[in-house]
Amino acid sequence: ADYLDNGNNKMAIQQADKLLKKHKDLHCAKVLKAIGLQRTGKQDEAYALAQEVAALEPTDDNSLQALTILYREMHRPELVTKLYEAAVKKVPNSEEYHSHLFMAYARVGEYKKMQQAGMALYKIVPKNPYYFWSVMSLIMQSISAQDENLSKTMFLPLAERMVEKMVKEDKIEAEAEVELYYMILERLEKYKEALDVVRGKLGEKLTSELQSRENKCMAMYKKLCRWPECNALSRRLLLKNSDDWQFYITYFDSVFQLIDEAWMPPPEEEHSLEGEVHYSIEQAVKFIEERITEECKTSRPLRGPYLAKLELIRRLRYRGCNDEYKLGDPEELMFQYFKRFGDKPCCFTDLKVFVDLLPSNQYAKFISKLLEVIPLSAAAENEIALPADIKALQQHLCVVQLSRLLGIYHAMDKKQKLTVVRELMLRYHHGLEFGKSCLKTELQFSDYYCLLAVHLLLDLWLEGEEAAVWQCLTLLEEGLSHSPSNAQFKLLLIRIYCRLGAFEPVAELYSSLDAKHIQHDTIGYLLTRYAGSLGHYAAASQSCNFALRFFHSNQKDTSEYIIQAYKYGAFEKIPEFIAFRNRLNSSLHFAQVRTERMLLDLLLEANISTSLEESIKSMSLSPNEDDIPWEDLRDNRDLTVLFSWDPKDRDISEEHRKLSLKEETIWLRIRSLTLRLISGLPTLSHTIQPKNSEKTAENGVSSKIDTIRSLLLQLEVAVDSGKKFLEQKIQYPVLGPPPTRMAGFFSNGSCQCQTSLFCLVNDIYELDTNGLEDSAEIQERIGNSLKSLVDRLTDLFNKCKGDLIEVRDGTLKTHPNLLENLVFFVETISITLWVSSYCDSVLRPFKSNLQKKKKKKKESSVAMPPVFTHFLDYVTELQTLTSKVIDHIKGLEIILTALKLEELSLKDTLLLQEEKKFTKTVQGKVQSSYHHSVQEIGELLRKRLDTIKKLKI
């Protein structure tokens, strides 16, 4: 066992063998040997050994524990349940084995058996937790039941009765048990009863979370629409803590609900269960004013009351009341707020919510009013006034962010924008003085100046200013050198490099972000969207692996969380874990990465290092199976991960999100159908049969061609919806969701090529079943298809021609679309070859049969059917075309190597001398990235050319 712990698996196996020589039947030694075998990659031997021991149904703790570890490493948790089922039969009174059995069921989600195991445990050892494990398993059955009715009429009422029995017998001990009771009542929509539990004696046990009882009461009051109670409770809680924002929202919601209902307090009685109720605007205004007066007396300044006043103004305006309640002018209130909290980084996000209250003609005046109160001092007459300390710097930064948000910078012309950029960079450099003592992991105080400057340059780039994008990259790389862990710099660099078509620097940036756990799903798209499409195949495999590793481990990890939740009685977390797991399993990104990963593997290996058939088999791919949950796809991408200070009309909207999801889904459907069509090719492949046994062919293969035909129809539908979508010509904001590769796929002709290839498969299949004799028409059709295919591929190649990077008017311009077209070309050629080798497998037997006939008849000339000549011409043309493309790529490599970038940055007037060294680095990175893309594409094409040469029938 020590050897296993230290990772010395071979020694562990040797030691186990020694032991087994002396004691042949030592179970534990066998299992430890099996663990060693499993870890050295001998899975089958390990499994056989384990089953040998398991068949003897061991009951010693060591063997059971060791087998559990082994099965877990084999990802076979269902075998653990069988182990403990056997152990429990032999040792029926063991509390330990029963609880292991319960946890084993929890790992595989067998809720019914969990319920039974929990009750069995309770009978042996009447401890409360075991009883409630059983109750929780009932709730889990209700959650996982497909039939909502069943869950409300059977599982939940049964769970409720089980808890009521404990309540009646006064056996409720722990807080978790009360939580569970509340959870059942809430799910049964018995809100009144749930409220009584929380307010009653049992509710006194709810102590672990702050305000746990109050929050639960509030939730029930809302469900029951008991607005007087909502109001009174939130009022009471605000008197205790006037900075708790959620209660201001409930307070306002309830006041306006009561006004709309014209509610009046009952005479002579309490207003409500929770005490006094406010039911008019006057009372609300007075209440908020009192909170502000109270705040002035506290030692620590609180933001809540001031923001609540702005929130109230906003709600009153929305209802059409303007100034009759004398709450003050929003502009003045925001100004006062800035004076109080302007030096806190949160000031901007607080005010951002309320800028709609300002009239747009007041924006410039408002900003200059704010600037006047910031203590800035200039060293000389015509120099920029700078802050003397961090507080003043924060205040100034807040104003700059507001200027951007109010669209003041957007309205400037190019020259003004460049002046602002220079000023922001000057302030950025000056601000670095304050952060000299910062650790590497801390951000510099002035980082936002740099980010805002880059945003302005991005505006210019989108308006057609080529040089601006290089200045963006320069400033970001410079920012990163001073603030190496600033995620915003890295994310923005990733987006811009990808837009320029350079993937190489991105991989390193992404790994330095050190994305954790769920982030592989929320921001992974930044990486996986571009990896393969820019020709960095090795990096693409790696980035898919990152994501897939997370998604696969999520399955295993979630069961562990659930088990811990049972152990510690955190019952309300269990449904959350299950929902989390489901959300990840139906993640859009997960489906995309799975599909693209398999296409990529086929592209790099099929018919190169292994046959197409073997590749597909190793992925356990089948054309009939679709594992994507189309109906439940969840878009878990975080599309606002990049900071943006843009006004609402330029920012990413809900509409953009919906459109992006629609686009991603259509593209995923096209890719998934392409993959399934490719995986169907080997199922058709030719098995030599005598002419008369057509019956056998009918049963086996005919259904397979039907599958291909139905997939082809689905592909055509998906392609149509893709075309319709692209006709809308949607433009996402520059920092919004990146568009898919669909537009390129259609415009460069790859789509037409690939669809016609799958149609060709159908024709070849027909030729195969009809034979050569009476198939002149099909042969003609195949001939035409092959000819037009070569033309289409040639067109696609023409769309790849041109320089990838060119120097124009002293600036560098990249053409990522040419690179993407080249990548599509390689993919399309690969599919062409897989279809061609199917064609080859059909034609070869025909040819050898013809030659046999020729020998029999001893005739010198048996007429060759036209399809052979068509195919041979086509293969020759394919070879010529591919060689041309390879030569073109060599040419691109030479040009890329010869590019002299040194002279370029000299002409730049915006950047300072010390910044220009970063420009050099950036341009070098882009050049090198393109160079490597082209090399990888070229290598892959050369391997494909070798497979074309084998296609001579």
C-alpha cells in the first residue's frame, strides 16, 4: 500500500505477487495488485482480478475499501453498490456497511434505493440523520421524476408525513431537519404552513445563517402576496441595518403594491403580523429622509440610504410623479454622492444605474461640475493637472468612466480622441507612482486609465483606422508588464489577437488567467472558438482537452459534493448540486467542444496514422446517435466578462444574446451533422458479395444508407436556416459575443463542397448496388459531380490566395479571413479524401472483376466503363490542385519570414519611445503566429497529399 501511495505502482505489483505466493487467498493483496495494474494502464487485467475478489463477496473492511478505490478509478461507481449489497446481506447489522451502501447509491443517483437504505439504517441505529436521509431521498425522487403530478401527489406528501411524524413525537433535533421540512412545504406550495413553521417554535432552530428566519418569512410573504407583512418586515430590518439593499427593494415594491391596492390599516388592530405598515408615498419619502439623517450620525459612511433616495426618485418618475414630493434634483444628489463616495471604486457602478435620471443636455455640465471638486494640481502652466494621492486618483477615474458611459468620448472626432488617449496614458504612467509597493498579484491603481485609452483606440479601429489596433495591443502589453495579474488586460488581448487571426499568443495568455473550474464553461469560448479555425491544430487539441477534462470531472465531483451534503445535513444544497450538474451537462459550450474535438481528431489522424474506421470506432461515434440535448441547451457563456463603459445603445443587449445563441446553435447543428455523416462512411464500406445475395445487403446496409440520406436532409435544413440567419447581417458589439465561423463557411464555398460530397456518397452507393452494366446514367452523374467538385475546390483555393500580412501605408494589415479559408480548405479536402476512398473501395472490386472477365474471354479489349476514367482524371486533378496549394503555402512561409517589421513603428506619432518596444513585441507575436499556422496547415496538407497518391484504382 505504501508503494501505491508513493506512485511506485510496479513495486506494488511485485510486493503483492510475493504475498500471494505465500497466501494464495489474500483478498486485499489481490485488490492492491489490481490497483497497481489499473494505474499502469492494464485495465483489463485489473478488472479481471477485481471481479475474482468481488465474486467471493468479501466482508473485511480492507478489501471493501480497496475495491471501492479501484472502482472509482475505473469510473465504475455502479460496481461499488453491488459490493456493499452483498456485504450488508452477510453482515445485516453493520451500521458502517449500511451507510457505505447508502453513499454508494448516492454516487449513482439511485434515489429509491437510497430511501430504503436510509430506513434500514434507522432501524438498526435510530439516529435522526438516517431518518432524514431517507426523507431527502424522497425529495430527490420528486425532483428527478419526469411526471410533475407524481411528485406532488406521491413523493412530496409522503416526505411531509414522515417529517410530521417526527414533529408530533417531538423528535426534531437539528436545524437541517427544520430546513428540510420548510423545503418540502415550499415545494408543495403550502406557503402558509411553511410560514407557520418558520415563525413557530421550530423556527428558533434556524440560526446558522444571518437573518435566516427573516429571509424565509419574507419569501413566503411574497409568495402569498401579503404585502403589509412584506412592508413591515423590510421596514423593521432597515431600521436595524439601513445599508441592506435587498430590503429597500422589497420596501419600495410593497409600498407601491399597497398604494395600487388602496390598502388601509384595519382600525383598532395591529397593522400586520410584523407590526407597522407604510402604505403611502409620503410615508416612504419621510422614511428614506430619516434614514439619511440617521446615517449622518454613524461613524462609518453608509451608501444605502443615499442610493435608496435615487431609487425612489426613479420609481416615482416611472409612475409619472416628478417633483411634487420634493426629494431634490437627481443631478445635485448624484453630485453630493460623488463628493461623499467618489474615492471608492464602487462609486462608478453605484451611479451607473441612475444616469438615466440626467437629461442628456446636462451631461457635459455634470462632468465638469464633478471635475471641479477633485483636488488636482499642475506642475506648470500648460501641463495636465494630476492627482496628488490615491483618493484623488480614484475620484478622477470615476469621472473618466462616467464620461465614457455618458457617450462624451464617443461624440469626439479622431483628433480629439487621440488627444484624450495621450492624456489617459500620461495619467496612467503618473498613477504607477502610487503602486510601487504593490505585489505582483495586485492591480495597479491606475490600470483603468490604460483600459479606457484602449477602448477609445478600439473605436478608432472600427472606424477604419488600421494603426489603432496595434496601438491597442501595445498599450495592453505595456499595462500587463506593470500589472501582470490584470485579467481585463489579458482578456482584451485575447479578443484582439484572435480578431487579427493570431492564436499563438492567446494560448499562453489564457493559461496565465488560471481559469478555475466553472470558468472553463463560462469563458472557455474565448479560446475554443478560434483555436482550430486559425490553424493551430496542436493548441486547439489542448484547449479542447482543458474544457473536456472539466466537464467530465464535473460528473464525478458532483456526486462527492452530494455525499458531503448528506453527511453534514446541508440538505437544501443537494438540489442545487443536481441542478448545477444538469446545467453543465446541457451546456452549449460542452456540446461544441465535444463536436469540434472529434472533427479535429479525424482531421489530424483519420487515414493518416489510423484508418477512418478505427478513428471513428475509438471515439465510439455512430451516425444514428445524437448526444446533444437540443431542447435543453444552456448558454453558460459569460458575455460581459470584458469590462465595458459603453452607453446602453452601444453595449451588449438581451437581443444580442438571443441572436448569438441562435447562431451558435445553428452552427453546432451543421458541425454535428457533418461529423455524423463522416462517421457513417465506414458503415457503407464495401464487402464483396456474390451478385445473387441481395437479400443480405437489404437488411444490413440499406438501413445505413437511409441513415445517411436522412442526415443529409437534416444538413440541408440546417444550412438553409444558417443562410437565413446570415441574411440579417447582424453586427455584435466589438466586445460582445464573437461571431461563429458560419459566415466564412458559406461565403468561401466550403458549405457547397461538403454538401455535394455527401450527395456523391449516395450516387456511389447506388452504383455499388446496381452494378456497372445498366448504370450509364449514374456513372454520368458521378462523372459530372467529380468534375464540378474539382471546380468548387479550385474556387475555394482561389479564395485563399493573397498575402496573410501586408504592409500598407506604413502600417501592418492582417487578413485572418484568408487564414480561416485555408483551414476550411484543408478540412474540405480531408472530407473529399474520405469520400474518395469510399468511392475507391466500391470501384476496386469492379475493376478486378472486369480484369478476370478479360482473362477468361481472352479478348484484348473489354470496354472500360466511363466511371473509371472519370475517377482517375479526378484523382489526378485533385493531386495537382493539392500540390498547387502546398506550393502556395510555401510561398506564404517565405513572405512571412522575409517581412521586415522594424521600420514600421518609427512612423507612429502617438506612442512614446519606450512604448515602441512593446509594438515590436506585438508585431513579432502576430508574425510568428501566422508563420506557425501556415506551417501546421502545410504539414497536414502534405500528409493528405500522400493519401491522394494511394487512390489509384
